[in-house]
Amino acid sequence: MKGRVVVITGGASGIGEACAELFHNEGAQVVVVDKDALQTSHQDLVLEGDVGDEKTVQAHVNVILKNYGRIDSLITCAGFSTGTSVTKTSLDEWNAVLQTNLTGTFLWARETAIAMSKTGGGTIVMIGSQLAFAGGKSNAAYLASKGAIVALAQTMAIDCAVDRIRVNALIPGAIETPLLSRSFARADDPDAARVRSISRHPLGRLGQPSEMARAILFLASPASSFTTGSCLRADGGWLAG
Ligand SMILES: NC(=O)c1ccc[n+]([C@@H]2O[C@H](COP(=O)([O-])OP(=O)(O)OC[C@H]3O[C@@H](n4cnc5c(N)ncnc54)[C@H](O)[C@@H]3O)[C@@H](O)[C@H]2O)c1
């Protein structure tokens, strides 16, 4: 990834932060986009703002192109969950989750693909979820957003192949990040929720953000040069069982 310009949304925490560290160590020029852009030592440029806001996304892409002239890889990690069932989900909650998780992914992918089409191509990695395939209770808006991200990655892979842009989705299991901690904290018994979650993985443990970053690196790099429109499971075996 030496010298490549890599943009990571949600790059200030969890999986995105681990990506920033790994891609930085691989020699990439790392741009972190986040609504809470904490300074870490792993990025060359930090852009603070909401991924679900079209004008902000367009302004951020313009700043990146002004600074670097190109985007080689985009990784869309920005996302959150609220943990409510369909009948308890208000329209405001639904819209907020979809706006960040799905629309934020769409906006960044669209603007980046337009830029990539003028510079010879690139790679886009979207973050889905094992729950998009396995289901799961009390997380209606989140699961819907993740299912749609998988579909978006597939259709975009077809649309953008002509521009030499590869688009893939990573399918994590439960990964030890602040998002997962918040999700356990919402349960009546957070310790029991953690044990239950561990038991869903044949590998018998939760995943680490650094393990997701390595799988994302594969999808973003030339190592996966004939892979597009795919879902790479890095889920500790959750979906196998
Ligand atoms: N942790 C897991 O178990 C798990 C499992 C499957 C999928 N995922 C997905 O992986 C991605 C990263 O999750 P994580 O666990 O690292 O979470 P995290 O909470 O640690 O990090 C998410 C980051 O996204 C940022 N963000 C949220 N909304 C934003 C917005 N509107 N605009 C800009 N930035 C925004 C947050 O500030 C945060 O820095 C998410 O899409 C999540 O759905 C996580």
C-alpha cells in the first residue's frame, strides 16, 4: 500500500482505527474521516464531520483531492446501532441509523468512485455484518442497514468494474470495540450477553479490530486483484454453524 491514498470513515475508533494503524504501517497515506475525530498517530489527514451529510462528504472529497490528487482505497467503517426491535423503533431512530450506516456508505462510495474513475480505478471496502445473514433480535434498523450495504457492494461492483474499481464487503463477527461494549451494556445482563456472543463463534472468542484490519487490507490491496462484489467473512465461524 506504499504511497497509496487510503480514506477510512469511522477511522477514530474500533475497526476503523485499527485500519488506520495497519495501513499507516504499510506505508499508505491515511485520511481519517469521523464525527469525533480524535487525534491518533496513524493518519496523515483528519476530516471531522458527518458521513451522512452530502455537502460535507463532497467538501471532504474535494479537500482530499486537493491534497493528494487521488483516492486509491476507501474503507467505510462509520456506523452505529441502537438495539431496538421493529415495533419499538421510532422513525427518527430508523432514519438516523440508515442515514449514517447506509447513506453515509453510499455517499462516500459514490463521491470516491467518481474521483477514482478519473485516476484509473481503486478499491472500496464496505463493512457489513454477520447479522445481515444470520439475523439477530432487537436491532432492526442496524440489521436492515447492513443487509442493504451488502446489496450495495454487489451492485456497485458491477457498475464500477468498467472503471477498474473493485468493491467488496467485509462481514465481521462480534469484534471487541466500543460499539460492541455499548451493545452489551444495553442488555439486562451485560456479562451474560458477552458470554452468549462468544458462544456464537466456533473459534470460542470475540474478534479483535486488528484481525478485521488485516482482512480489509487483503480486500483493499492488489492481493485480491480478481475479487469484486464479494463478501469476505471474518466472523470466527459464526455463519458456518
Ligand atoms: N464491533 C462489532 O462487533 C461489529 C460487527 C459487525 C460489523 N461492525 C461494523 O464495523 C463498523 C465499525 O464499527 P466499530 O465496532 O469499530 O465501532 P466504533 O463505535 O468503535 O467506531 C465507529 C466509528 O464511526 C464513527 N461514526 C459514527 N457515526 C458517524 C457519522 N455519522 N459520521 C462520521 N463518523 C461516524 C464513530 O465516531 C466511531 O469513531 C461499523 O459499521 C459496524 O457496524 C462492527
